[in-house]
Amino acid sequence: MNVPSRVLFAEISGPARWLCSSVRRLIMTIALLAVVFFAGVVPALAINAPTITHVAGVAVAPETTMYSNVADFQVKGNAEAGTTITLYRNTTVASTTITSGLGVWTMNLVGQPQGSFSFTATAFDTVFTSEPSVIVPVIVDWTPPGVINRVW
């Protein structure tokens, strides 16, 4: 068999040349549309951050520190229905639950340590994880004050 020692290049002309340039333009258009879709549409489909509404039976007020004088208390909130809510105490996962059909969630926190904490929550809908909720500062102090006997 006789194999040539050099490669020959052929120039594409006529209808084949038009077809190649059309395919190249189509591929570039699809790539551009993919970039636009993932940069613009996907964030619009993401879920909203959950809201922490109650800590230890008291409604959360904006920019207010919440208090619990017991180690076991409830945290309640709202989010999109059917999402998985993860509650964080600082950066530690405190609890996880799933919202009801009405978008309400409740977590019973048991044996919480004493201290000053920042509680946040995220929601997950099997595709997207939300941004964290607004931080809710909580002070847990379940040690009763000491009795002082004073004789006057």
C-alpha cells in the first residue's frame, strides 16, 4: 500500500462552505444562549430565604436580641411549602425539618448550651439552596440568679 508522506488540505467551496459557516454560527448561538440562561434565568428560579418568626414563644422583632431562659425551646418560621429547612446556631447545624403545605416550620431545640448565638436558616427545594435568613441574635441563659441575703 502506498501512503503519502504529506497531508493534503482541500478547500471547501460551494454549498458545503455555506453549510460549515452556518453550523459554526448555530453552535456559537447555542453557546451564547446557554450562558444567558445560566447567568440570568437560573438565579431567578432560586428559592427565597426562610424567615425566623419566633424564638422561645416570642415573636422576633427586627434588630432585637431574643432570649431563652431554658435549654429546651422552639424556633418557628416561614418558607416555601415542602422545602427542607436547616437551622444554624452560629455555624453549627442545630436542627433540620420540612415545611408544611402552608410553608410553616417548627423546630424543638433540646439541650441548647448557654451563651450568645446567631441563629440563621436556609431552605432547600431539591434543586436550589437559599441564601441564609436574616440573623436572629439569641442569648440562652438557663442558670437562675443566686439569692442574696442581706441583713440591714
